[in-house]
Amino acid sequence: MPEIILTNITKRWGNFYAVDNLNLTIADNSFVTLLGPSGCGKTTTLRMIAGLESPTSGKITIDGETVFDSEAGINVPPNKRKVGFLFQNYALWPNMTVYDNIAFGLKNIKEEMPSVNFAVKKLDDLMEVLKKAPALKTIFEESLNKEGEVDAKKATLKIIDKFKVSSYTAKSILGFKLYHVESFEENVEKKLAELSAHKDAEIQKISQKGITLNEKYEEIKDGKVILKKRRLHKEEVDLRVYDVAKIVKIGMFMDRYPNELSGGQQQRVAIARTLAPEPKVLFMDEPLSNLDAKLRLEMRSELQRLHVDTNSTFIYVTHDQLEAMTLATKICLLDNGILQQYEEPLTVYEKPNNIFVADFVGNPAINFVDAVGKEVDGKFQIKIWDKYDVTFTPNEKVNYDKWLKEAEAKALAEKHEYAIEKINKDMPFNYVVSKVESTELVSEDATKHKADFILGIRPEFIEINKDGQFEGEIYSSMPTGMETTVKIKVGKYLVTGVVFGNINYHIDEKVRFNINTDSINIFSASNQRLVTTGSLK
Ligand SMILES: Nc1ncnc2c1ncn2[C@@H]1O[C@H](COP(=O)(O)OP(=O)(O)OP(=O)(O)O)[C@@H](O)[C@H]1O
């Protein structure tokens, strides 16, 4: 199964760099989300891997095969990259039933495959079902309608499901009209004998041509499986259609047209259609954005299950950080065409590379607190909120001067010459320190900050406690049922906390609080990068 490697991928339109020197290895079987604000280059990245967009420079390999190389002049078209797509506008064909929508792509596949004897396979499938007569009888009994007759549609689905046969085989079984209860077993025996004779005749026919069959019904001549360039047989298409329909639970809707389905059901059909040709890599560009919140949540968990069930590699574009956090095995966070962090969701959350990442993931957003001071013997002696002198103790001892020099050297090494002068210059991310007087939280130019450091404190670490170290007043309190989001005013600053449970604080109520964690981030104000994590006392 495929690993995808992007090496120095750049996409530029004129002197605008949509994706800037991206290096990324997407492991086989992973679920990678491309995350970032609007216009950061997520879709462009996805389209380049899929082959829908050509990079300006760089190299892409999928499963060891180079599919794009600007220097070697290689550019494999999308239909040869064995990838599937699921886009935001998943337009189903309105004039086709659900079944035909899913089957459509499969019917178009034409490649060299083993020649399979479907006549014998079908006879064997039929006999396999009939040999399990009691189970079949139960299905008939369960499918009786009010008039006491077998509901053909219901029974067909149950037969497909129970015996893993195609709808053609299931319909043939129904066509045998075996279900007169008093003579059921007798009918089955008679039919079995008939089918067995039929099979013998078929085998006889092919053996005259020197052909035998293996256990997959592939035709063998002179000791070799016969290979033919052919389309998929309707039996193969059918089995696959029902297989994927089962995964997304739409087996009951096969005969309906898209306009007879709800939005969520349509979306599931679109997913089934994408999955049907068994793509090694599945690309999804905001596929859930058309759904309501509840369905979105439901489909998210379906997608997660699909990922495990199908063993494919999923690459998923979203600007919804929660979606990215919950689904991904790894998040690729981009800003302004530049990779900010590529790590597991929890690492991105707990150890954000820089303040942009810290701000982008997490809801409510992380609190940024300006801190003035210096590092003394591995600890940071700082003043926060203009009044508290505190000590930030890193989890691992840090020499800040050394760290700064190394960070500078690294930045210098990463800096590269541009082929064409770049218009989208890398602006420092403007972080917001929440303050009371600004009704609108305006961002301040980071370069003007007097702070030496910026602390990043997640709202869940604010612990309201009468013996707390810090003092403030409740600015706002918003209970949501499961948790309460509070804003606490500390001097002119605002701190957001999330408290578990349904607690309603009074506005202007005086409270004390602690920051009880060793997961506080300390960023350097000069380069906005994460120095380390630690605790505050
Ligand atoms: N054909 C084009 N010509 C010029 N610029 C383009 C072209 N296509 C995309 N861009 C620009 O490249 C940047 C990246 O676009 P892209 O679609 O990858 O962003 P995105 O991260 O997917 O955004 P969104 O979340 O809004 O869909 C954007 O600034 C966009 O305007």
C-alpha cells in the first residue's frame, strides 16, 4: 500500500506562492488532514497530489512511483494515479438510481484482469445458498408481508447480506419460487440436483477447450491464469456495489433517485461511489461542509470507521480544526502556503510549534499572556498581567540564550532563495491578547510588543478555586450544559476558562483561580516559536 512523498513542492501563480517548498511524507494507511485558514494552500496541495494541478517545481511519489518530477518532466495523469476523490460538491447523477451512480465508475474500468468463469461461479453460489436451507427458510419467513407473501425486495437484500452473493444470484433464488413452506425442503433438493447437473455440463464444456478453474473461478490454460483486457463483469460490479453500500448503510435505497434522498443519504451515496473502485488513496475536500451539525458529527464517525474498514490512505482538506483534530492520525497545518506543523493532533494541541498553530487549534482559543522577564538558571522569572511576579518552570531545563541562537541558525538554514520575487511576504502572525477595553479584539503588531515571552494557556487549565493564586472578576459566564465558558477580568486583561459542569457565575463576582498544569507553553516573543512547556507558580 502507498506512501506519498512530497519533496520541495512549490506552486506559484506569477509571483504569488500558493504552496511554498512543502516537504511531507504521508504514511501508508494514515488519515492526514490538511488544515489551515482560507487560502493557505490546502486545496492546491491536495490537487497536486491527485494530479489535477501541476506543481511549479518539486517531486511527488506515490507508492514508490514518481508521479510528478519537474526536473525529469514526469507528470502522471490523475486517472493513472489510482486515487479517488470526494469533493464538497459531490453531485450525483440525477437521472441515475443510487445503484447506477455507484456502479458508474466500476463499469468504466477496463484493464488487464484474469478471465473469470462467471457461469460456474454463479451455479456454485446458488448451490451454496441452497445448501444452507434452514437459514434461507428463516429469511423467507422474516420477509413475509401482511398478505403472507414474500416481499421480494426485502428477501433479496437479506440474501445478499447473509450469503454475500450478488443481487443477480439473490434474484435467481427468488425466481426458483421455493418458499411454499410445506414443500420447501423437497423443492430445494430438486433444485440442487438440477444445478449440479448444469454445473457438470459447464465444466465439461470448458475442459474440452483445455481450461480448468482455480478456487477464484479464474480460467487456467497450460498451467497459467488467462489474462484478458476486459471490463468488470456485471456480477463483479454488483458485488462491489453492495459491499460499499453496506459500509455506508444505503443498501435499502438502491432503486431510488438522488432527489428521493436526504442530504446525508446523498452524501453517503457519494462516498460509496468514491470507494467502489477501491482507490488506494482517497482525497476529500471538505466533504461534510454541506451537512447540518448533527449529521456532520455522525458522518465524521462514519469516515473514521471507513478509514479503518477500507485500509486506504485518506487525505482530507478542512478548515474546521475540530474536524481535523478528531479525524486525523496526523494534521498538516498550513499558513500562507508554508507548513507550520505536521504531527499527531494531540502533539499539535499540546506542543504547538508557534503561536499561529497554538491559536488555530483549540476552541475556545488558547489564552495568550504577555510575559516580561528573563531566564535565570533554566527557569523563567516573569511578570504577567502587569502585576504578578511568577516563575515559569520548564518540564525540561532550558538555556534560553542557546535556544535563541539555535532558532536563529535554523531559520537561516530554512530560508531559501526564490525563483521569482515573492509577493506574499511572510508576515509575523498577529496574536491577540484579550483586553477589556477593546470591544472588538484588535490585533496588535507583534513586533511592537514589549513582552519578552508569550505564554499560551489553554482554557481548560484555568481552575477557579477560592484559594487560587490569581484574582479576578467574572466578565462573562456561558453555561452550555456540559461545561461553562467563563471570561475572567484580571486588571485590564481577559482570561478565558472552561469549567466542567453547569455552573453559573455572577457577572462581576470576585473569583480566585489557579493555572494548574505543566502544559503551559512559553513562546519567544522575538520569533513566536515555542521554547518549551512547563508550569507556573
Ligand atoms: N488558478 C489560480 N490562479 C491564481 N491563484 C490561485 C489559483 N488557484 C488558487 N489560487 C490562490 O492560491 C491560494 C491557495 O488556494 P487554495 O485553494 O489552495 O486555498 P485553500 O487553503 O484550499 O482555501 P479555502 O479553505 O478557502 O478553500 C489562494 O490564495 C488562492 O487565491
